[in-house]
Amino acid sequence: ETGVTQSPTHLIKTRGQQVTLRCSSQSGHNTVSWYQQALGQGPQFIFQYYREEENGRGNFPPRFSGLQFPNYSSELNVNALELDDSALYLCASSYWDREDRYTFGSGTRLTVV
Amino acid sequence: GNSVTQMEGPVTLSEEAFLTINCTYTATGYPSLFWYVQYPGEGLQLLLKATKADDKGSNKGFEATYRKETTSFHLEKGSVQVSDSAVYFCALDDGKAAGNKLTFGGGTRVLVKP
């Protein structure tokens, strides 16, 4: 089975810009969750997508938005980037009824300057 | 809300030493508990899990027991290797009712020296 693939692996953006991060879920998984991991901290839940709809959201402002596509892949969009958005963004796919089957990608390292 | 607290690192050990990383949690329901490991430059890998009280999760020589009475899930390994150097995260999932999301602790960096 294929794992979770995230792209790009690294990118640098300027404050105020917009960014789109992509995630391909593991084969057989229908749910995608996004997490933000600031340097030296644990991952923080951003939101989850199931059946192409947002299904739960953490404490993140509306400028963090997402999409899930019919093939279960997903995008994370961040508008009006701030310096504090610099972090590792992790995507995790799972099957809805199996919370113990999260598979994480290697992440996208975003640096905002 | 849910929260996970784990001991701060870094934890520096010699090879073959005993490792313990403390983890306690606060949750409204009956969560599943997990330990994830993150190697440099990589994403998170599930190390072990326990889904109910008194369950013991184990994998690769690591063990953790779900203690409901002390709301703890401490990670242990009897004899560490250099290859165990990584960051370890304790996490909980409170199930579908709470949104099927993982709540993580802050991570504990472990460095094993030869």
C-alpha cells in the first residue's frame, strides 16, 4: 500500500502571501487531517476532511482553509501568511472508523519571512 | 478540553540504559492513547497504542500501560539503542464524538549515546 505523500517538502514565503500545501492520502483511507507542528512543539490539530467536507476544526483562524477531492487527496490553504505560521505541516490519512490507523506524511516545512 | 502532558527533554542516555518517558492526560471521555516517534526530517510513526484501561501497548521493545486511575501512559524500554534517538510524542484520541482528532503532548527528545 502506498503511504501519505506531501508536497512540496520545503518552501519559503513572504509575510502576507498565500500558500497551498498538498497531500495524497494512503490507499484505502477516506479521511484526511492536517496538523501544524511549530519548532520544538507537538503537532496541533488544524482540521479534518471526510467525504469532501470539513469534519472538525481546531483553534485556527479562517485564513486556514482546506479541500478534499473525490480521490481523498487534500489541500491546505493559508492566506495572509504571518511569521508565526512558520512550521512543519503534517497531513495524516485514516479510515473513518479506525482512529488507530492514522498514517502521517513527512510534512511540508513552511518558512515565512 | 483534552490535553496531554509529557516530560520535557532532552533525555540523554547511554546505550543499554533504561528509558522512561512520563505522560499524563486529561480527557472528558475514554480516549485511546498512543505513542508516536519522529525521527529527524520525517513524519510521525505510530509506536504503540492502547484503547482501554489496563491495556498494555508494546512494539520494538517499548511498552506503555493505560492507567485510568492515574490518567497516565508512561513509555518504557529496558535497553535503548543509538537508533532509538528520536522525539517521542504521547497522544490521545477521544473518538468520533470529539471529532476523531489526535491531541499531542509537547514531545520528548531522546538522545542515546554509544
